[in-house]
Amino acid sequence: MTNLNIGDEAVPFELPGVDGKSHSLADYRDKKAVAVIFTCNHCPYARAWEDRIIAIQNDYANSGLQVLAINANDAEKYPDDGFPQMRRRAEEKGFSFPYLHDETQEIAAAYGAERTPEVFLFDSDGKLAYHGAVDDEYDDPEAVREHYLRDAVEAVLAGREPSVKETRPVGCTIKWK
Amino acid sequence: MRVDFLYFEDCPSHERALERLRRVISEEGVRAEIEVTEVTSEEQARDLRFAGSPTIQVEGRDISPPPEPHYTLTCRTYQLENGRLSPLPSETMIRAAIEAATTG
């Protein structure tokens, strides 16, 4: 169960990205919305949602959204989630956002993240505005009926509270050490 | 016809996959017994040749044999006919495996 409730402040972090840079949450304090998304390489649910997350970042980048994807899985048990594999995946898919490695799993634990993917959307004040799934359909993008993250981003960018603030994250469990 | 449906509880697609399997079997009009097994250990995964959840075996054969199978407790990615990656096997995959077992 997540450690953050709606309205709570984001837990700060600084993590290495596949771009070779270190990324701190504070680097993005000028953004109107920041979506911290725990995800990974190996999980089919994470992979199924990748294109939709990329599209959301691209659609709202100019309006002030920043997606930060974090992989916290144990790469010893799941080698596809190692840092070199993360770099390769980001290149293959053309990730338009930083892909960060939480090797110690401290950040995932601090957020209380459980699944991949799992979204924590923060508003311009750094308060949690939405937590949960990207949308209501893990398999077929054309069958999506509820665009939870997209709708929440639009609300936050407009200075409103999302109408749906929390949904159940659907995906693989985070692979703890 | 023997059909084994193997799943790992952590992976949420198993309910929808089982529903899809039952529907295709019904549509194909074949007599099949579906043995549903929850895989709970790495040892069981190896013994049952469980390549991730969900795994469907028709007459002992995986409906979409992975090129380099890793028999372990994990969620499974299927590459669909249109190239899309999915946590679910397609109806086409299931149907083809049933038809192959019926005619083979």
C-alpha cells in the first residue's frame, strides 16, 4: 500500500538516469505537473503501457508536464531490469523522459510503490494529485475507456483537482531484494 | 483434449486469459478438460515448464513456445500477430494451438 496520500508532498530523490546524468526531483520544481512512474523493462504490463506514457509526455510536455520513470526491480533476479538493459530499452522505445535506476530500492520503498507501472502525479506545489494506473485497460490501447493519468494531467495543468484521484495500480509486483 | 492453464497470482491477466481460453474452446466445439494450476514456487515452475503467467499448454505443448524459455515465477509477455506486446495470448494463438492438436 502506498505511503503517500492524496495531498501529501513528494518524497525527494536523486537517481542516475540512462542518459548518464543524475536527476533530482528538485530539478523539475518549475514544472506544472510531475508524474513519477515506477516501471521496469521485463514486465508485460509496463511494456504494454510504454507507448501510452510516451504519448502523454509528448502531448503535454509544452504545457508543463514532466514524466520521471523509475525502475527499482532487483536486477539480480530479473536481469532484464539491469541498468545497461534499461539504457537499451529507453533507446529502442525512444523514451521522451528520464529513465532512472533506483538500485537500492529506497525510493520505491519510500513511496510505497508496489506495482509496475504505478503512477504518482504531483501538482505544481509538489502535492500528490493522482495515484494509480495509467488508464483502465492494460492490454488493448484501443479499448481504453478511462484515461486516468491523461485526465489527471489535464486537470493539474489547468489548476484543478482531478475528478479521479486514486485508482488501483495494475501490473507486476516490484521485485524486492 | 488436455489443456493446462498455469498462472502466477501476481500477474493480473490470468483471469481474462482463462476466460479467453474457455471462450475459444467453446467456439471451436472441442471437448477439452482445462486443468488450472497456480504456480507458487520456482521448483514447480521448472517442473511444469512454466514460462511466465499465463502459460497455456495444449496436449503438453506451449501454445507459443518462447525461443529461449526461462521457467520462473514471472509475468509473461506475448507478441501478438500485429507486433504489439501483451500480457495476454491472443485468441488466434489459442485457436491455432487447439486446431493443431485436433488435426495433429
